[in-house]
Amino acid sequence: MQICPFSWDPTRATLTHYANIRVTIDLSYPDSDGAPIPYTSYSPVFQKLYEANINNFGDYRHLNNSPQSARILIIHGANNEATFISRMSEFVAWKRQKGFDVNVASTQVAGTSSFSIKNYIQSQYDNPATRPDFIIIVGDVTGNFAVPTFYMPEDEYPGDSDYPYTFLSGNDMLGDAFIGRISAENSAQLVTLFNKIYSYEKNVNLNPTISSWMNRMLIIGDPTYSGQSCVYTGQFVRETSTQANPDYEFVENYTGEYANTINSGINQGVGFFVYRGFYGVSGWSPSSSSLFNGFKLPHSVILTCETGSFAGGTSLTEAFTRLGTGATPAGAVTSIGMSTGGTHTAFNNALTSGIMTGIMCFGMRTMGEALLSSKLYLHRTYAADQLVHTNKMMHWCNLIGDPSLEVWVGLAKQMDLDVLTEIPHGTSVLEVSVHNSSQEPLEAVCVTAYSNATETVVAKAFSGANGVAVLVLPPDQSTDLLITASKHDFKPSQQIVEIADTGSLVYVSHLVIDDGNSGSSGNADGIAHASETLALQVGLRNTSTSVLSGLNGVLSTDNPLVQISIPSSTYPTLGVGLTSYGTQPFLIVIDPATPPMEDIRFSLAVTDAMSNTYSIVFYLRVFNAVLSVTSFTVNDNLQVGLRNTSANVLSGLNGVLSTDNPLVQISIPSSTYPTLGVGLTSYGTQPFLIAIDPATPPMEDIRFSLAVTDAMSNTYSMFYSER
């Protein structure tokens, strides 16, 4: 939204200034095929982009949900070559190991025209379960596995563009997904491109001496034809990059002999190559005879005319990324360029600045994010009075390479994982501890368990504040697992966990009793809640080859929010493959102050008749309610709206309003609220009555406190300000 508080009347030669403007936004959506998708939430992958393009985004939008995986949709040209199929499978496997949810479709499924492919992507987007964050096109417009593109209508410059594939919500030309094209005409080129990705992202060297090139950046600003602003853009990139990484060294040239500087800079090794200049890239083109940078692969941003015209032959960006071989890479790992010869200096400067600002100032760590953010920045800057040119430039700016590929801003950091190297058959809970090189726990690390036998991720979790991710494995998992931990700015860490055929005594499940039986007390829904006393039955299974007898279990936990009043239970004799609960449940008491959605870790030490000991770990999820103030209305009284944002129904709600401000008197301070289901909002059954002192200053923010209790005697304290 752009608002200009002035209007000019040329017939009367008057300029009007609007001091007060009221804006009404209608968030209702028409029920029609072309209607936009109603806003319910947003993908966490877009958070950095929103922060870069929406003023004060963090002040009024908060991610209350736990970390989520990004979703990738891969569209590739149909091809039956064995090399193509195997290498595509390896690529998809790596993305899944990194934690992405990946869907794949060939042109046999999605269609062979750009419009049919766009319709297929739209169908994926319209389903929240398959809605892609990243779209990766694999294949050139021509070749052995071709995927078509669009052409921006323009009499003189009909530029090729993948950008329209991302127009998925609304009737605007603002992208709704991150897109890039891994452009290869044959399997040999594809092998080279994939190996570059693995070299850069998966196998990055952590030795600071060997990887010193990642702390270096190549910037070229040629003012010869496009003017001094190309120099200013390069200097701006340098300044913003230094703020993000003070260790950056720069290879710069703003005066002449640019081709020599580019070749020597790339061969020396740089993490980024940023060029601003004119058509012909100052006489430089990527060549295997002049570039031999090996595994020192940069992300490149080369925004000037004709660098990215990938549909009418091999573009500069394609040639740059295709350099080298699978064993001896060269050139770039990604490259952003402009199609057609009709681009303009101001727009190229803005796009370049927007890309690098997204990375250096707003923490974006993929080129797909940074490219879309730069297009939104361009639209925000120029669309008000140059909409046609703005739309052209957004279309013509394309990424050749993987849009989901990691972007290193300086050296990659070390991440280590601790996990058992062998677990017994039937193990259902596997803990993975993740920490940095200083042995400090890492939070929000995505950890996956991948089965090569089935080519699937069988379990995925994110680490908590303690650095531990808890993987829930299938009970019938019998083949070894590859554990992968990944997080932006850190080199991914992997380890094999073998599944022992011998088996053992393993955890299967637990049963919560809260209906008054076996010493319990609660709301009888079979779910653990704060303030309840639970009778807990823990099911164990014998996956060994021997009968186990004389079993006795002792339950313990380090969590101070749980008290165990009956810690022991015996188990009946367990034959091979049999499962049983204990002969009596454990009895535990949950503290009322337990946070919402708290996973309580328990250890169960079991001994058998032969004095063998089995250490078993499992988790119990405990729910507690969360209330928040959503709105308030003021007429002759005050109504305060509350929302239940937890997974627990709340009843018997009573609220008491108070304030420390002497300018306010509260004559009716209490109100009851109806039962609130999960996610529901309601005002109190009667309003609060307040009186405001006439001497209250203008625009005074008055802070109120609302204390609410529920039927379980839980207390919720909320604060909000009313102006």
C-alpha cells in the first residue's frame, strides 16, 4: 500500500495536503475461482522477506508456532536416462535430509507448456498441505529435459522469465514463492551443477585458512556508459556487507581493465561477485580457459542487459554456472542476470542493492529469498509512477541456480551432533543433541532421520533451547538411518545410526489416566494437563530373541515441574515380540505453572531377573492454556476480548481488571467469560465499567492488568494499553 498525502489540481493550480487519512481494509474474500487465498498464517520461510519489506513487521506479527520446514516443489523435464534419474534422486534425497518437504513432478505430470505447468503449480499452492515456498525448475528451455518459460510481452524486448510461475495469489505481479532454474541441457551438465551444490553446501570446508575465500567479495562498478551510479551501487554493497561481516575483504574495480580484475578475483576465490555496468559486462565473459577457481564457488549478481537471456541460447549466467566438470568445478554456484537488452540503470541498481540488502541486512540465507525481496523493493520504489517499467524489470531478473541453496556470509560455522551410533530394533524415541564448536546448545536446528532403504525421511524434529531434538521413529524401523542436522550459517552435520538386529526392551507408548481411577485427578480426557495428578501406564515391548522376566521399572525425571509420588512398577514376563504395561501405574503430579505444550522427559530404568539393566527414555506432552487479549471496545464501558491460543478448552473463566493509573477508576472490575474452545475468541458476559479523569492528558496510554482464573484454578495474567 502506498499513500501520498498530497493532491494537485492543475486546473486551479492548487496543492492540497491531507493531514488526517483514514484507511479501511476489507479482509473478506469473494467466493470465486479467481479470489485470493484468505490469510490464516504465513510460512516462517517468508519472515525475513516480510521484515525487509513491511515497516515495523516485528511489532505486530509474531510467529507463535514452532519451527517449520520449508516446502520445495521441483519441476523437471521428462527424461528416462539412468544418470538423470539417479542424480535427480540424489538431489531430492539431499534436500529431504536437510529438512525440506519435497514434492517432485516431471513435465509428463505437470504439462509441457508454461501455462499447464503454471496451472499445476497453482493446484499445489491452493492446497496448504503442498503449498511450495521454493520452486526449483530443473532443465533448460531446450535440451534433453526441457522445461518452458514465459515471455514478458513487449514489442521490442520480449524477455524470457520464470517469474510468472510464482503469481499464485491475487491478480498482482508480486511473486508468492521463491524460484530458480538449475539450467542444464544434458546429464553431464546436470552432474556438474549438482556436484557444485554439494561442494558448496554439504561439503564446505571449515578450515579457516582453506576457506578464507568465503571472507572475500568481488565488486565491479563500470561507470563508462551507465554512469557513476554503478560505482555508488558497488560502494553501497561494500558498506552493507561490512556491517554483516566485518572480516570481509574486497576486490574492487571502478576505473578500468575490468575483465582482468574479474578473472583474477574469481580465481583467487570470492564468496560473492557483484557487477554493475553496461551491456557486454565490460568485455568479460566466463571461459574455462580463464577461470579455474575450483571449489571456491561464488554466488553472482550480474545485473545488466542480456546477462540472463537463457531461452534464446546459452546466457552468461548459464555459462557461468555450467563451467567445470563434476570432478573439477569452476565458475559460480548461482547467478542472477537480466534477460533482454532493454534494462535500465536505475532499476538494475535497485535490484542489485535489494538482493544484497536482503542477505546482509535482513539475514536472508538463500538467493531465492533475496531475489524476490529485491523485486518487492523495486516495486515499492518505482511502481507508483513507473509501473510498466517496474513489471518488466521484475520479470526479466532471473536466478540460474538452486533458489534454496545456502548462502554463506563469511565462513561456515561448525555444528556437531551427539547421537547413539547403534540402537536396538524397535526403538521409537531417539534423542539427538546439537551444539556449536564451543559446546553450546543450538536451538531450532532441523534434525532428520533418513532411510536409504526406503528413500524417505522417517522422522524429523527441531532442537529446543537445550539443543536436543527428539525423533519419533517408526516401530518397525529395521534398516540403518542417516541423521542430518542443518541450520542456517552452519555446515550440516551427518552421522549413521545402525539398527541392531538383536533387539532389546524398548518403549512403545504410554497411557494417561486422569478420571479419578488409580489415584488420579483431572478432567478425564486422557490428556496430560497442568494441575492434574496422572496415573501413567508405560508400555514396553520385548524385541530381543529371549524371554524377559522379573521386570521392575523405576521412573524418574529431572523436570522440576513434575513430582513422582509412585515411581516404581513391575511388569509381567514378556515373551519375544510381546508388549505390556506395568502391573500398576506410576503416579505423577503436574505443576500448575507448566508452560503450554511442554514435553516432559522421563527415564525408566528397568532390571530383569538376570540383573540386566535397560535404560528407556520417553516424553510426555503436557498442555496448559494460553489466553491473550485480542481486542477491546470502548463505549460507555469497556469490553475486553480474549482468545484461547492453546490446545486446551477453557471453562469457568473469571476476569478481574485493574490499573495503577490514578486517572482511572474501575467501578465494575470483574466479568465472567464463556467456555472458550481451542482458537476461539469472546468478550466477557458483562462489560467492565471505568471512569476516566477529565484531567487526563491527550493521547495518554493507560496500562491495564487482567487476571483470569479458570475452573482448574489456573491463573492467567495479561497486560495491554488503551489510548
